Amino acid sequence: MVESTTLRDLAIFTGYSHIGSCREFVWIPGDVIGRKQLPSRFIIRGLVCEYEVEALMIRKDLYLRTEAGKEYVVTNFQITDINDIENIGGVAENCSLLFEKFPEMKTISDGERVLVSKQTQVMAFQAMSMVINQVKAGHGIDPKGAREVATMLVDEIIKAPEALMNLIDIKSFDDYTFTHNVNVATLCLIIGQSLGLPQDDLFDLGLGGLLHDMGKLKVSLSILNKDGKLTDAEFTEMKRHPIYGYEILCRSKDIPERSRMVALMHHEKFQGKGYPKGLKGDSIPLFGRICAIADVYDALTTDRPYRVAMAPHEAMKIVTSGIDTQFDPKVLTAFLHKMSLYPSGSLVLLNDGSVGLVLKANPKAVLRPVIKLLRNAKGERIKARTEVNLLETKNLFIAGPASRTLLNVTAGAKVI
């Protein structure tokens, strides 16, 4: 007989969205009868919802936080019994501590040194959850955790500039904005480092990236997650989120003004017609111009309710098409120098039929990065580490993206 686990006095989230709270969450692992594995069950007691209980019915994963600060993820849950509102029942795949079941990376990181450690990413996720909870509760922001994370991100990126970029893949969470903020901060710092910004500037930039989307907490979920075109009124409200975010950040004296300006300016466009102010060129603060690129790239490579995530090279093509119009050419060039058109971690198919993993960009040749060969032209797996600099190998070039399924590459490799 398996033993149940009871968690008490919990805040309940589905990713970025605060759903409510409950008095108890009881987890009952599935028993095994003969060869049959029964599903694991849960009971939610004393649920207090900000929305209708039905709001939980359309969600995929739950995120739970105890008063003591422990954080859990309940994956692939489904409510099966709401006859007794005090004892809501359901089934789920797993319930585990957040640190033990953290989202996978968007890029392939197996066997490679990564840019940001998993521990730092977990701490960033936790810091963001604390800030979001404070905003939801109507309190001022205590940015201590976010400031600590910004310092850690800057330190790690400075120490390992050539490491493989590892953005968080948050497909196992309902709302993407929780970890979108962490990814955007990482991308902002990659761009800032490429531009040669000093460490103090990188800190303020990273902090701004972490907090850039706080204003979305003031926008209705029906607008944020709408599957279809927004009405004029809905789009007008959506365009206010940078102002909402700036106002939220202004409540804390421990957030530098130029970090706050990231929240206000990350939707301005280089040739104008952005929002909220419609600024042009250098009148948009540098940090806002940097975050604009980071925000769009991570959004394009993430699943949303209204579209499927793009592959990295597809997203890069869209981002680069915005040079001179949406994005600052100098900032976008710095981004390309670090990422190439096939960002680090991408699986690529070479012209001879071999498969490689992109390790790092060549700043002067965005289509000829340094790669690690995973499979040769004969279809044989390559076990020994074999690096190829395509800039120095004139007879090899990238023919396009490679599929793990179609090409049967190294076990465990992941393609997005």
C-alpha cells in the first residue's frame, strides 16, 4: 500500500498565473495491481480560487508553494470530481519538488558546458515566483531575490562566454511568462556582453530583463492567452502592459531607473510605431533596444496557446528581417555575432549528409558556426568528440536544420 503525502497552506499557480490557495493538497501515488499501474491521485481541500473553479479544468500543470517556501510541480493533472467543492479530486502524472523536476533546456546541453547553471535557473524561477506573488497580493516588490539572481547570471555569463546557450524550455508549464522572464534576462546579457558593456551595466540590464513583463500581471488572462486576433480594445489594453510594469517597478527604490525603463521600452520599434510612446532610434534607451530583440526571439521559440514554437533558425530569420525597422541594426548585429542564424544547441544537416550540433557562432560568418559532428555522411554515429569550424572547412556548409527523429542521431539529443 503506497503512502499519501499531505501539503498544507499552499499558494496555487499555473505558471505565471496565480490561481488561488488551498488548505491541503493530498498526493496519493498510484498503486500497482499485478502488472497494472494505477494512476496517481490528488485531493484539493479548502480551495479558494481567484477565478471560477473551471479555470483549473483547462490547465495542464499546477505549481504549488508552501508557506515555508518549498515549491512543487504537479504534471499533467486532470480534475475528475468537483461534486464536493471542499474535496476536489483528480489524477496526475507526477508530483515533485521543483528543483527535482525542472523544465528541460531549449538547446541540447548533454555533454557540453552550459552558459547558465541549472541551480541558477532554479533560483531565478523561485525569485520570479516571489516577485509575482507580491504583485498579485498588491504589495510592493522586494527585489532582493531578483537582484541576487541578476548578479549570478552576470557572473556565469562573464566566466563562460563560449559555453553553450541553454534557455529554459517551459513546455511543461501552462503560462510561459514565468520562465520567459529568465530567458529574456539571459539573452539580454548575451547581447550586452557582445556589445562590450561593463559589469555594472550588465547587472542593471539583467535585472531589467528579469522584471520586464511584470505589467502583464495587470492584463486579463483572456487577452494574454486569446486564441485569435485581439479586438481593438483588447490590443489597446495589451499595449498598456509596459506602463503597468514601469509603475509596478517604480514602487521599489531598490530597482535602478534604467532597469525600470526596460519594462517601459521593450516594445518600442527602432523606426517608430512601437508602444507605448512610439519612440525612434537612439531616443529608445539602449537597454530597451536590447530587450526588444531578446523578448521577440524567446517568444517565437516558445509554444503559446495561439501558435506552435518555431525552430531557432526560423526565429532568427524573422528577427533578422526586422533589422532597421523593428530593431537597432548595431544591437541585432551583436546578437547575430553571438548566435548565428543557427543558435548554439541547434541540430543541423550538412551538405554531405552528416549531422552536427552547433557549438558557437563565428562573428564574421553567421552561416558558418563551429559544430560538433554527431553522425557522418554514411549515417554512422560519431562517438569521439569531433569539432569542425565551418569557416575553415570550405567544402562543408549547413544545408538546413536536422531532425532527431528522421536522422536517428545521438540518443538523448533534443531538437526544437
